[in-house]
Amino acid sequence: MEDLDRRIVALLASDGRLSFTDLAKETGLSVSAVHQRVRRLQERSAIKGYRAVVDHEAAGLPLTALVSITPFDASAPDDIPDRLRDIHQIVSCWSVAGEENYVLQVRVASPCELEELLARIRTAAAVTTRTTVVLSTPWEDRSPFTD
């Protein structure tokens, strides 16, 4: 990726609502050149979309946990992401190397809801779980392209 494209991605990662005019001012390019570069970045899937940044505590989901999961039967088909796809409290699912097969990031309203969610995950995916509750989040979703 060219330096100018990295700069555009960094700017949009910090504020996805920047206009093409603002991007042009920040990069020294013309508005049409910025528009073309953003369109190409989208076509190459370097930019996959734009979304609102949610304050989960204000939205009623103050408890974040990381749930590591391991299947009961290691020889079973690896369809765990498909089995868990419809559980919307799971906001991220990462395939990992190590003792566990996947790490899930979950957001819930309370410890009681976390307990219920863990039971649902275990049943739906036939897995064991190991859970880490997040106490605070100094920062997250930081772009690697930021200056």
C-alpha cells in the first residue's frame, strides 16, 4: 500500500465521517484524486465499511469478556464459528494458535448474563470454555496506520 493510501486509511480509521474535501486538505490531493483512491481502497477491500463507534457501557453492555474455547472432540469438524454465528453477544471470533481453538470477545449486561451466555456457547458448540473478564479498556480498535 502506498504512503498516501495509508494516510487516507489512517484518517478514515480515526474518523469514518471525514468528507472527501477534508481528506483532500489533510493529504494535499485534489478532491477527485481522494475520491478515486478511496474507491480503489474499497474495491480492494482495504476499506471494508464504515460504522458507528458504540459506547458499550452507555448502551447497557458494560461487561466485556474474552472466552477461550476448545472442542470436546478434537476430531469433530471445525464448524464452531458457524454454530456460534447467531449469538449476537459474541462480537468477535478469532481462530488462534495454542491450547484453545478460538477466542471470543463477548459483551453482556451483567455477570448473570455472562454465566447464561457461557452455558449457551458450551451447548451450541460442544466446547469447554475459559473466561477472562475485562476490568477496563484503556484503548481498543486502534488503527495500525495511525501516525
